[in-house]
Amino acid sequence: MPIIAGQGGNAGIQTITIVVRSLALGEIEPRDANRILNKEIMLGVIRGVLFGLIVGIAAFLWKGEWGWGFVVGTAMLLNMLVAGLLGTVIPLGMKAFRLDPAIASGVFLTTFTDMLGFLFLLGLATLLIGQLT
């Protein structure tokens, strides 16, 4: 479970760093949100598929059941996608409200990716419990 939450936080912090830096240098503005969101969503999907496959295969090898691999891999994919989305939206939203995105963006992001990572993993496991046992 901590791997899913941790990787979401890592990916989101990387995105926040890029967005906050770009805002500070004047390379982007909040009005560029759609373009940046599309890019970060695609990166989130790519990272999510890659890391989802890795942890999904590891879960399968550990438990010997594809269902567990599916649950863990899908939870990772979803959390990485959300991390990219939040890593973009949080600093752009703070800037739009005239708040300094460098001050609290990371705190908000890691809180959400930790909660959602656990929700995705435990929620999927709960939904599929009949197929996993």
C-alpha cells in the first residue's frame, strides 16, 4: 500500500516542481491550464501504465493470482494519473487565487495522493473481493 501512495506523491511532486518553476519564470500562466493538463494527463497515463505493470506483476508473483496484480496495477495507474492532474491543478489554482503556489502545493498534493492511493487500492480490492479469493 505505501508504494502506491508514495509513487503518487513522487510523481505529483515532480509535476508540481515543473509547474511552479514555469509559473515563477513566467513561462506559463493559469490560462494555459488546458494545454498543461492534457500534457500531464498523458504523462500520468504513461507513468501509471509503466509502474502499474511493474507492481501488478510483482503482486502476481507474490500472491500467484492475476486478480491481485490487476488490483495493485490499476490502483497505481489511477494514482499516477491523479498525481499528474493534481500536480498541475493545485499550483495553477493557487496562482489564479493570487496565492504563492510554492508555499503549500506539495502538502495538498501528498495528502490527496496518499488518501486516493489507499482508496483506489482498498476500494478495488473490496469491489473485487469475490474474484480475488
